[in-house]
Amino acid sequence: MSLTPEQIQRIALLARIEISEAEAHATGGHLNEIFKLIEQMQAVDTQGVEPMAHAQEFSQRLRDDIVSEADQRAAYQAVAPETEAGLYLVPKVIE
């Protein structure tokens, strides 16, 4: 796939970007190189290759999920303007 300068101008118009003829020509060259790379990547046979969640296959060490601090909810809510059933009450902003 290759873009013409007219197509680049049309894309710029739709994106509300003002570009000159020289910029359209340069941008077209860059975009066409990107399209060539995409075509090369699509030409690669990927049958039998499982998708990867990440480029590097390693797992992250996780720490134990243990409580390390005392519950201070009552102390935090004591200074709040309004609370109810352990929740903070705030003014309604969306009707």
C-alpha cells in the first residue's frame, strides 16, 4: 500500500492539520516506509506460534499478601465531615 500526496493532504484535512506540499511529500515517505514494514511483518508465517503476553518470558516474584499495618479507619473517618456505615459521604455532583 502506498499513499499519494493527495491522500496525505486529505488525511491532514480530516485531522484538521495544515501541512505544506513539502511536508505532505515527506510525511508520505515516512508513512509508506511504515506500510512496507507492516507488509513485511504480515508476510511472515506465524502458523503454530502461540501469542505472547509479553516480549520477555519471565514471571515476577510476588510478596506474600499479609497485613502489615493496623486498621486505622476509625481514626481517619473521625476527621471526615460526614460518614455512614464506614463510607465517606460526599456531595452529589452528577444529576
